[in-house]
Amino acid sequence: MFTLTDNAKKEFDAFFTDKEKSPVRVFMTSGGCSGPRLALALDETRDNDQTFDAQGFQFCIDKDLFTQVQGVTIDAGYMGFIVESVVPLEGGEGGCSSCAGCGG
């Protein structure tokens, strides 16, 4: 399952208004204290990618990562894109509890 919401489509439309469309990669990045999270970047597709065409845009994600997350939803909110997986990513502490981390 791969879902691009209408709000996210509007943001991609605005971003690519004066640019040539390129594939958008969904990838896992370190989330600090809250653990890994999914993020987006412009990239080219690779041999081990699963690709999706959603509302006129091409998305790619590593096949192994897609198997792990079992689906992706991309939405847009007031602070940017929200990339959620069907299966929550494991890791992290779930929040900061000391003054030494997360800018505390």
C-alpha cells in the first residue's frame, strides 16, 4: 500500500511548478531519541527499489524497507511532509528523559 494524500499532492505540485519532476525517495533516517523515522529526498531509482506512481509523481523505496514497513502514507501538515509506515519502526526511547539529549 502506498498513499499520497491530496494535501501532499498540492505541496508536490507547488514544489515542482518550475522544476522538472524527479523521483522522490522514501528512506529511513535516524530520529534521535524517538528512534528511526521515514523521510523524503529527491533521488534516482535503483535496482533494489520498489517504485510507485501516485497522482502524477514517482516514488521509490528500497524493497527490503518496504517489506519492513508494509506500506507508506505521505501527508502534508503545517510543519512539512508527514511520512508514516503501516508497521511502526522499532528503536528509540520514545522521548527524551535527560538534559544531555535532544537539545535539552
